[in-house]
Amino acid sequence: MFADLHFGALRELETGRGWTGAEIAARVVSRTDRLRVHGLRRGDRLFILYGNNLEFFVDLLAAWNVGASVVPVDNRLTPFELANMARQVTPKIALADKTVPPALADALVGLGCQVIDASELSVAPSAPYCAARLDDEALILFTSGTTGVPKGVVHTHRSLRARWLGLRQSLGIDCFRRTLCLLPTHFGHGLICNSLFPWLFGQELIVAPAFSPYLLLRLGSVIDEQKITFLSSVPSMWALTLKGSKPPQGQTLQRIHCGSAPLSAHLWRQIQEWSGIHQVYNAYGITETGSWVAGTSIADFEPEDGLVGVPWGAVIKILHSAAPQAPFAPGGVCPTGETGYVWINTPALMQGYYNLPELTEQVISGGWFVTGDKGLIDERGRLYLKGRERDEINKGGAKVYPADVDAVVESFAHARAVCAFACDDPAYGQNVAMAVVLSRRDDATLRELQAWLKAHLADFKIPQRWYLVDELPQNSRGKISRAAVQERCAALQPVDLVSLLRRG
């Protein structure tokens, strides 16, 4: 299955550990054998509870050789969230290392999942083995529902290869010669595009701790010391870098991508000036499409608010409707320059949401995927984003889904209604806020709610602004409107959480 792939070298920025392509290939063969000894088979699902290290990438390929699909896990999740994911996809085995909190491993053991210390998968001579097929499940990436109904995006080996081949054709491979990954490897942007794309085409990958403030404050010198030619990023990373890091001086850097949220023209120019290069690209992508599907790989562009650019291995159309029947509606395509809903057709499209066919049918129609974004295509064929219909909160590049927060708060004994939404944050770009209707509003109840949130939500998902309200505004269909709630709360004073917890 992977015989045609040419692994590049792997190195960890913090430790300096590194393996050559030949060493990686031998380790993949050995780890494949060890996973088979532990009972992993084709069609099974494997949780990997660590990331951003050498072992993650080797174990990912070893699991694929076995024919298993991999679920990369953010080990900042609570045991409650992890157990909810595990109930949905029933992993046979989970791999853990010393960075994994014991409570996470215990939660999986309690559900009958075998948890293996990754150090037990020792390197030993083995014979090559590969059971994977192109249309087998390869990755399941959770985008929401860790507290409610988990929504896992399923990618096959075929869809992943389509993404990588499309990127190579659109972008070439030369500028990725020494790629730095600053992003988490448990989500599509950091894993599929920033890491696997260059690495599996023979380029060297230097892996760093995700979103490390210490690293961002010295990013310029890191680029020079490591002779980095490419890195990808999210907008919120640049506030710290531009404030604290000296620009790179070595002139090795050739390209920067920025994804997860569009760059503003102002920030875009600042990054160009800091980096000393013009090739700072907006990279537009969604987990369901294998991440990057379009970007600013166009000649002589000037930064503009909302500018994305041209497709990368995809066809993009702007339609009047976001309904599943839209691709087939007569006159459904918007004229040039008119804003509508962004639809994508790509061979890298997900297989669907795991065990959620009805939800899949709401976003895929005849091979076309509705993104939930609004945009336009101008007379030059360039895509511009004009707004978002999706609810997710982009907290420093980490996606928080309001429905996850709602589900936890709704299960609190004294909660009557809740609506989580995005609020502005000078450090992260966005943060999590909530409006909540409680049967009791005394300090003791509020502290109980805080403890409930900490027990059931990863820290980065916990609302940082609380608004106590008597009711939540609803639309004509009786549904709560997050936009209306956000607008109403803008005129209210949030709970002073610092004083509340200090009094406790």
C-alpha cells in the first residue's frame, strides 16, 4: 500500500531526536508486527492518545499497514469526552505514552478497550506486511460532539491520496523541503496537509509542540537555526510572534500558509513584512475535504480581506442555496461577483460522518459538499469568503463547537437553558461565552456549575464569559438563535468569574 511513498526524515524540534527515511521504514515494519501481535486487525479502529512526536507518525503508518483506521486524540479531553468518542467508534486498542493522563487510559479500559504503553511496541526485525486497501477507512477526525453525538469525519486512503496528489499538482513540492509543524496533529490542518503531505513526498518534517508560546516568541531564530522553508499557521499565532519574535534573517523561508480562519489584509501584510517573503497564502480548507482545497497561489496578488484565491485539487461553486438539493436546482449557481453558499467538489471528500448517514446527507449531494461558508467568485475566478454559517468557535486555531458546551451545561441540575457562542479575545482571536438560564443564581450554584464544566469539558472549551439571563431569544421556528443571543449579551455585564472563584 505504501511502497510508492518515499518518507522524508523526521525530527523533533525540542529534543533533537530524528530518524532518517530508512530508519522510519524499518520502524514502521516492526511496529506493524507488534500491533498485529496485540490483536489489531483490518477494519479495527485505533486511538492514538499522543501527537507531535516521532512515534505518532510511525504508529499511524503501522496501523494503516495492519488495515486499521486511526483516531488521533487530543489528550486534553476529559475522561467524559473521551469515553463518549470511544462509545461511538469502539476502538479495539489505544496507544498511550507518558504524556497521557492516567484517567484517560482508565476511561478506555472501563469500556473494554485495550490500552497499550507505546514503549512496549519495541523495534525488532520483522517482515513487511500490508493489509490496507484504497477504499478502507484511514482516519476518523472528530470535529464536534464529544459531549453529545460524536461527529467523526471518515477519510479513506483514497481520499487522503487525492488530497496529497492534488496539492502536489497545484503547489509543487520544492518549497516544502524543510517543513515545520507548529500545529496539533490530531486535526486535519496540522496532520493531513502541514505534516503528511510534505513528509510522504520525501521532504523533511520538523515537529514542534503545538501552539507553544515559548516557540512562537522565538520563531524567527527557529526558522534560521533549522533552515525552515515552509510552515503553516493560524491567525491567532501571529499576535504573539509579531510582538515577541525577531524576524528570520537566513532567507531560507519560501512560503507560509495560514488556515482555520482567513487572514485580514492588515495581519497579512504584517506577516509578509516580518517574514520577508511575498508568498504568505490564505489556505482554505475543511476537515471534511481533507483540509486545504484553495489558496492564494496566484501571481502578483495584494492582500485583501476575505481573499482566498484559486482551487487546489477541487471545483468550487457559489450557489443560492445551502439545501442538499441545491447542486441540481435550475439556476442555482450565483452569477460572478454575487455572494452565496460555498459548495466544493473534490476527490478528497470524506466518506461521511461515522455512523451518521442522515447528518452526512445534509451536507453532501451528488458528490458536492456544502461548507457552511458564504462567499463569491470574482471575474478573475478568485474565491472570496464573506461570512460563515457554521457555529464553531475558533479559539487560537482550536475549534470549539457550541453544541458540545450546550450539552454539558444542559445536563447540570440547575440549568434550564443555555446557548454558547463566540466572543472576541485579544489573545486567541475568539473565546467561548455562554448565556445560561439557571433555576438558582447564588454563588454556590455558580461554583457548582464551574466544577461541573471542569469535570466534563476540556479546559480550552470551558466558557470564559457567562451571562445570566431569564430567557433565550428564539426565531420564528422556535429555535434559539446564537447570533441573537450574542447580540443581546453584548449589552449585558458578564459574571465576574475571578471574584466568584476567589470568594469560594
